Amino acid sequence: MWNKMRRLYTILTCLSLVLVSCNDCIIDDMNPDYSVYLSASIEKALQTRTPYVPSDDVDTNADTPTDANPLLSAIWASTISDTFADGDNPGNQGGVYEVAYHTSANFKNGDKQRLRDIIYSQSGQSIYFVGMYPSTNWETLEEGKIAQYTFTGKEDVMFAHRVSGYYQAGGLSVIPNLLFHHLLTWLKFEIKAESEDVANMWGPISEIKIRSNDRVKIGFDYTESNWAEKIVFSGSTGDPRLNLYKKDTDEIFPGDPYVIPYSTTEEVAYVMCAPVVGANQEYDYYLEITTQHRTTTVPINLKSAQHTAFSGSTMGKQFTLSLLFKAGNNVAVSTVVTDWKNGGVSSGTIVE
């Protein structure tokens, strides 16, 4: 008799522990009306493969992800507006709680999307969301007040500043839209030699790198008007340079030695690098070029569409740099600048 009672007591104790431990976990049969939905759009971009550019139309409005080119992004949720720690707590359907959760969403069109992990909201309680792209490898600093990402030069890095959403009594849910902004500067490279003799003098290109910071920190203690000021770029330890990548791929340029063309200009490479603020430094970027017979460093100053020194931030802008290899140790550079939302043209010559 005593053994039976002891077994029953043990079972009841274990059952009570299970029930207590599940107070804050996700319950599969919760009312889906209490889950929070999101939608997403991306500031206007141009058509290519490697940087994320859905370009679903030809106007200047923000694009939306498409089924053919979905946006898989990190989504951080919190009931505190400037702190997005990963507390593994998506909330529950009743009671007072604080949401602190890192998840992701795969936006495929302009319709609302439920997150990969369901986030629940009480009626009328706001939950704040931020979005980051790529969807992985973001670090959480200062207990969720800062997000940090180290990039390589081949990926687009985007941020959607804070929005809030909540469930309303009566089955209505406020669906906020995350507007993703490109944080990096997109440089595309065209190459040509003045003549066949000049191409032979330089020899095939074995390496091109660009001096650039490779780390971005995003502080969440911003207002809606100054969120961009809370984005800071710095260098990580190691080589303070980024590789260039082959056009439309994630393979390092040039791979095999690249013979410089002389009859036509070829677009061959790109890099997604840290932006600079024009007029704050002597040169905007430095290219380090190594060929079979020469090694040279090419300083680059970007110019605005009005052919004056670029005075704003290059964040979210695309530049096409045409490298003209000349006799001696000279490389002439002309630039065409295209904002990912608006266009402009510029040119200039830099001589080693």
C-alpha cells in the first residue's frame, strides 16, 4: 500500500513540475488570432543577383519580396522598445509577460507573414520588432541594446528600424511593415587597358582588394528620425581589407589570373563595403591591385552627379568604377553613381 501511494505521489509531483515549467512555453493549440503578423518591403534597388534586390516593378516606390526572390531575415521581438535581448520568451496568451525573442521570417510577397516562431501579444499590448538581413550570425551586445554583424564583402546587409504591432480585441491584429534599408555601399568594377601593349606590361591581375571596415553595429536607442545615426562601422581584427567578388557570384575575383581586356570594357567584379561620408577624409577608398608585373595602390574619390566632391553618406548607393590601365604605373578611374532609390551620374580621374 505504501509503495503504491509513493508511486502516485511521485507521478503527481512530476506532473505538477511539467505544468509549472510550461507556463511560458508556446502551446500549439493557442488561438492563432493572438499571434502577431508582419509584412516587409525593401527600399528601391536595381536588378542583379548577388546583393538582395527583388525589384518587382519599375517605379521608385519600395519593392516587396517575391516568391522567386524571398527575403529570409532575422526578426527580433521585445516588449521593451530599445532592448532586444534573446530571452527565449515569445510570450503566451494570458497573464503579464515580457517578450524577448530572436526568430526569423521568410517574406515572399506583400501579404502578412507569421514569424517562423509564433509571437503572441496580449490585447492592446505593443510588441516591438526590428529586422536584419542576412538572417543569421548577428551578435547581441550590451544585453540586447546593440546588434553586431561582421561582413565579407559579398553579402548585402540590411536593417529595418523598429516597428510595433499588437493584437486588438475583436480578432484584429495591427500588422506593421518592416522597411529594410541597405546599409552598405555597392561598388561595381569595369576594367580595360589602353592597348594590347599596356595589357601585356601589367600582365594578368592576380588580386584586387579594397581597404574597408567590415563590422557594423546597430544601436537600438534611437528615435524614428535619427535611427541611421545609430549605425556605426568599424574594423574587426585581422586584415582591414575586403576581397572583390566575381560579377553575379560569391567567388573571389579574379580566381585564376585575369587577363586585362583592351578592346572592350568588361564588368567583372563587385564588393559590398562599408559606406563613407564624403569630404570627411582625403580619399573615399583605396584599391590595392596586384598583377603579374605590377603592384599599385589606387586612391578613389567619388563625385556627386554635379561633379563635386561627394558630401553625403554613400550608404545605400551604387557606384560603377571603370579602371583604365595605362602605361607606367597609372590607373585612371571614372565613376558612375546610382542611388538605389534615385539616379545620378559622375566621373573623375585618379592617377597613381
